[in-house]
Amino acid sequence: MSDRAVSVVTGTVPYTVTIHDGQHHWIGDTQPANGGQDAGPDPEAQVLGALGACTAITVSMVAARKQWPLAAVHVHLHYTQRAAAGTSITRAIVLDGALDDDQRARLLEVAEKCPIHRLLTGEVRIATELQPHALMDAAGGSTR
């Protein structure tokens, strides 16, 4: 089981947010066509980045544990949202290194099991509640 907290705070620049996870800080924004400043990746790019990072890290960890000759992992993702067809993500993976066909096939299976892939394809319940500012801690969690 994994338990993570992230807080997101708006600032003075329209639609630009600062994201904190307790240790790291990064910027999120939206495209200028939507009124943003393009100061950071938009939410869709951040989701794709999370999936790509998780894929590359998970595949690399398994290859390292098995001592397979994986030199690098490249992940390219494309997000499409259409009303009738729903949302789809296409993920292309390139595995650099002298891997045999069985190793490549196994690493492709591993990519399908990375935690963010499971999060995006599994059942997710989101509970939203409005809280007074005084009840939020630095990571955005409730102090109750």
C-alpha cells in the first residue's frame, strides 16, 4: 500500500500553480490558448510524465535486478480525448541495449504493471471535501 500527499496552491499569475509533495516543488500551468502563461507543464502533460517516468523506472529496476543489459529506456506518450471514443493514451517504448527477444517481451509486460499504469487503468475513488484553510497542513492534508 502506498500513501502519498501532494498540495497544489494558486499564486498571483492566472492558472499557474505551485505543486509540493513535502520534499519537491514544481510548477503547473495551462496553455496560453486557455489563459495560462505556459510556465510549466499542463495537467495532461504531468499525468503523461508520471506514466512515462513510472514506466521507465519500473522497467529499469527489473532489468537491473535481473542484471540484463538495458542501457536506456525511452518512453513517448500521446494523449487523445474524444467525446465519443473516450480518452486514450498511446505509449511507445524503446529499450536500448543488447536484450534478447524474451527479455524485451518480459520488460514490456513489466511496463504494463507499473504503479501509475495500474492507477490510471484501475478503479479510482476520489473523495472531495471543502475545508477551512486552517485545517490544511503543509502537504495539503487534513490536520483533523
